[in-house]
Amino acid sequence: MTDDQALDDFSALLAPEGQALLWELRDHDPADELAAATRLRRDHAAPLVSAALTQARLRQRAAVKFGADAQRMYFTPNGVEQSTRASVAAHRAARLAGLGVRTLADLCCGIGGDALALARAGIRVLAVDRDPLACAAARANAEALGLAELIEVRCADVTEVDTSGYDAVFVDPARRTKARGGRVFDPEAYSPPLSWAVEAARTAPFAALKIAPGVPHEALPEDAETEWISYGGEVKEAVVWFARPGGGEEPAPGGSEEPVPGGDDEPVHGRDCVPVAGGRRATLLPGGDSLLGAGLPDPEPGPVGRYLYEPDGAVIRAHLVAEVAAGLGGRLIDPTIAYVTADTLRPTPFATAYAITDVLPFNVKRLKALLRERGVGVAVIKKRGSAVEPEELRKKLKLGGGGTSCTIFLTRVAGAPTMLLGQPADAV
């Protein structure tokens, strides 16, 4: 299908006949797609039916990111895959609003997911993308959600757009190859490259660049703060934040109407959300807890205590395990392993705590016998620093139907392959 055909099909969805079809398909079951297509083609043109069914599928896939809004929004296949989860976009928009940003250029806007969150935070947005279909979806989304007055969509090459009149720039470079849709891991292979995005960011009073969370720390600009964001314990993205000295309005003292709490009960939004040059931050959603690194050295490793703490993925990506250990009065179990251990239980949003019952050298036969003896029928197997695959171990254990559960950690302690057995501390 040509780009012009795709645009024509999308435009047809916005017409009354297309809208009626989308309404009819709002509760569509993908398993019945062939029957639905046959039935609908009796009264509608085949290209319109195909476009409506595709949009219905995309809306269902997008619900995990956009919730109820997905049923009113418009998507492209790439847009569903690459758009930011609404709650993550809302966090970023609230932080920008807390900085006093009132106008922003959203470069590589895609279907407009971030632009919608920014507009809802009261920010006027210029949304730019070179893909005509993505721009059409972004315009339709702004209209559908009643935000068109705050969002201007422009189809253009982002490298040719003048952003000098805006309080902030947000850049979300494409990180997938256009031909095969595979992920791009080299920041200079982004489209546009990270180096271009960094230079564009440095010209604005404030800027945020969305990048892959696995980016090497050595590739990060030292005049910016990098924030790793997780949602429900899964790392979603990293954002590089820039603040030019004296740029923008005075940060709002209270931030957004619903400020996100930060580490040590300090707000992320408002005055405390100003990016720290060279800073590394981990933010955990949906709770909103945020930890800014203090540059602490790793604690000395020591023996496994009564409790084991598994830091959130954003904490690990941000290299802030030392800060979490310091807050827990803990130590590492091994210099190379991101598990923290302590003898007392302390609450923290930045790590999950487990009560440890056994510390054993790795031995499948011994583990199998021990689990059988205790009537363990359900095991959660985690690994860090071990070559053993959890599913392979599970097959060898051949767990029975016992009602007891257990968490098994395959890891290293002081360099030696080790098994740690326990259960979540809140279940003890």
C-alpha cells in the first residue's frame, strides 16, 4: 500500500461512514475478524472495512498504554509500539509544567501520545513528524480528546524546524529500523541521531530527550540529568533532561495539581524538578517515588543477612544501588551483583524485600529434595549472575502439588554460585 492510499483510507475513517464502522467495532473480538469482514463488506467498501478492522485491533492493543482513551484515539502500527504509556507521558509533562514550561516543540511526535499529555498539563505544543500518516493520527487524536486548541501538528523534517521561540524541546527519536521494525541500540543510529538531538536540546531553555533505557552511561551528556522510569517494576524508558542557566520561567512552587512524590518525601515537580547536570535519577510509577543519585561508592559486600532486597530495574539502570543500600543500612552479596542484603527490614519503594530462610551452594539435587521435604508446589525462580536458566531448572525440579510457595534466587555470593530461598517479606 502506498503512503497516499494509507492516508486516503485513514481519512475515510474520519468521515461519518468510517465513524459508524468504528463504533460498531468498539467491542470487536479479533477471533471473529473474518466473519466480521465478510458481513461488513456487504454494506461498505472493502478498503474502508479493512481500515476499520485494523484500527479496532490497534485500539485494543493500545488500551494497555492509553486506557479508556484508546477507544477514541487513532493509531498506526508503529504508533502503538513506539508511543509512550500515558502515565509515563503524564509524569514527564507534569515535570515540564513544574519547570514553568508553557510552550514546547515536540519533535518526532508520532501519533501524539506525548503531545496529548503535555496539552493536558496546560502546555501549548507544536507537534512535528515527517510521517504524514502519523501526523494525521496526531491531529485526529487532538480533536478526539478535545485538545486541538493546544496542539498544532506540522508534517516536516524535525531537523529543519525552528524551535527558538519555545520554552522547551522534547525529542523522541525513532529507535526502530523502518524496513524490519527491529530495535536500534546505537544512539547514533537513532533517527535523528542522539548527537543531533542533544545539540537541539542545548539551544532551548529546557529540554527532554527520550532514549532507550539500556543506553550506555558513557554515551550520556554530562551537562544533563538522566532519569530512568519504570512502571510496575518494568523499566520503560530513559529521559535526558537539560536546563540552560536562566532559561524559562520560574518553576512553579507546587508543580502540577497532582505532584508526584519524590524520594525522602520530596516532590519531583516544582522547584525540586530542575535537572541536575550529571545527575542520575530513578523514578518509579505509578507511585511516583523518585531517587536522585548522590554519587555514593558501592558498599562493601558481606554475608547474606535475614533480608534480601531486589532493587527496581530503574534503580539498577541508573546505577543507584549504592544509594538504596545506604538507605537500608545494607551491603551487597557480591561486588558484581545488584542484590542488597541487611539484617533488619526497612520499608523502601525502591526495592522489593524478601525474608531469606536458606543460603546454599548451588546444587539441583539438594534443592529438589529440600523443596519436596517442605511441600513446595509453587516456586518463583529469579536469577542474577547465574548461567542457569529458570525454566530449565523448573523442569528439573518437577514440583508437585504442594500448597507451599517459595522464591528461589540463583546468584553469586562472594563469587560462588549460590541458591537463596525465601519469600516476599510482606508475606511473612
